[in-house]
Amino acid sequence: MYAKFSTLLNRKLVICGLTGSSLLLSSSPALAHHPFGDKAPANVFEGFLSGLGHPVIGPDHLAFVIAVGFVAVVFQRGLLIPVSFVVASLVGTIVHLLNVDLPAPEFFISASVLLFGLLLALKNSLPSGVVIALAAVAGLFHGYAYGEAVVGSEMFPLLAYLVGFTTIQMAIAIGVYLTVERMGGSREQQTMNLRFAGFTLAGIGVAFLSGVVLN
């Protein structure tokens, strides 16, 4: 009886962690990619706040950062997964600012949520190195989208923006990782909870991907 209650409780905690992402499905795409509307940050304060806001109010970005935290629990050297994603997102932003085009970024961002959800849901046995590389590829596209919000910004607001989105992404991903690690319960219960989270994230990814394809 206690084991069943613990499993249900842990699943409710997982649901709470994902609810914000699913509710944001109805958010305005323009707002999700521009914390200050269409205005580039004009100073360090705006740059930092914009960096903090972009991954959070962008539902596709938020869902993937949460997914990265969950996936980090499953694989060996798991914390390298969010690290590789965040570092690559910095590179992706720079790529955008250098006017280098990446193909279909919104498609690949939505697909990344679906892919990492499936990695959890289907207990994929890919080597951790492959997952780290996939996180890095996803980071390039997420970072490329982040770059749109700071086109035309001066150096210091831009640097503050980079610090902001690096900080918030690492905080969310590591926070999810530590929360799952400290939930307790048996390994089987943890596996079930993670698979449940994976199916939820995969469903969110399908919704995002459908919106991109049908628009």
C-alpha cells in the first residue's frame, strides 16, 4: 500500500513539474521568443532579465530544459547532458548573431522535445555519449532561437543575456535532476515515474511539432 501511495505521489510531483509547460502551449509564439516584445535589450539589466525569461516563457524551450533534467537521471555521466545542451545553446546564439542560418529551427526545437520524451518513455539504451551529442545538437537550435531576441544589442546587454539564459537553464535542469534523485522509493518506482514523465513530454512534443507542421 505504501509503495503504491509513494508511486502515485511521485507521479503527481512529476505532473506538477510538467504542468507549466503544457499550460504554456497556448502562449503567443512572438511573446515566447521576445521577453521584451520585439525590442532588443538596451542595457545590462534588460539583457539579464531577457536571458532569464526566454527559456521560461518559451514553452518549447522550457519543456526541453525540463526533459534534459529528467534524462540526466537515466544515463551515466548524466549531468554532462544539460552542460552540453547549455554550452551548445551559447554557440547557437552566436551562430545566429553571425547571420549564419540553421534550417527549420522551430521544427528541430519541437522535435527535440519529442525525442527526449521518447528517450525517457521507451527506456532507450543509447550510449550516454550519443545522448550528450544529441543534447548538443538540440542546444544549437534552441540557442539559435534565443539569438533572435538580442539582434542589434550592444555588447554588455548581449553578454548579460547570455549569462541570464545560461543561469536559468542550468538551474531548471539541475533542479529537476536533484528533485528526481531525492524523491526516494525503489529503483523500479523511479523508472516508472520517469517513463510516465517521458510519455507526457513526448505528448507535449507532438503538440509542438503539429503546430509547426500545420502552420
